[in-house]
Amino acid sequence: MIYLTRVKQDIPQHGKGIRLAIYQGEGFIGTPKAVQSNIGKLEEVLKQAKKYNVQLISFPELYLTGYALNPDLVKQLA
């Protein structure tokens, strides 16, 4: 995993900004096992972000399940 950081020494004062982390990575899709794997990766990334005093972290939309879903698969993974 590669971390690109641009971290100021102190977190912003209240009302002066936010410390934001953005995660862009690949995950597995389309099965309950894939969702569990992606949750595990999400937790790992959160632990790393905590080291930088991140206040908000953003993951890609549909990170847990992926886009390639039909209605039956959506019900299964929900």
C-alpha cells in the first residue's frame, strides 16, 4: 500500500478546516466474501488514517460491493 501524504503539523482549529483522507484502491466485488474482504481493508485504512489524526475519510462510492450488481445480487449482499 502506498501512502501519499500532505500533512500539516496541527489539525485545523474548529471552524478553520478539516483533516480529510481520501482512499482510492481496488477491492473485490460481487460476493459476500468480497464484501467482508473490503470491510477488512476499510478497517485497515481507518487504522492508518487515525495515525494522522484524520477527521473525515472518503472511500469510493460502492466500495464495499462494486458496480457489477444485478437485483438478486444486491439483495444477497445487503
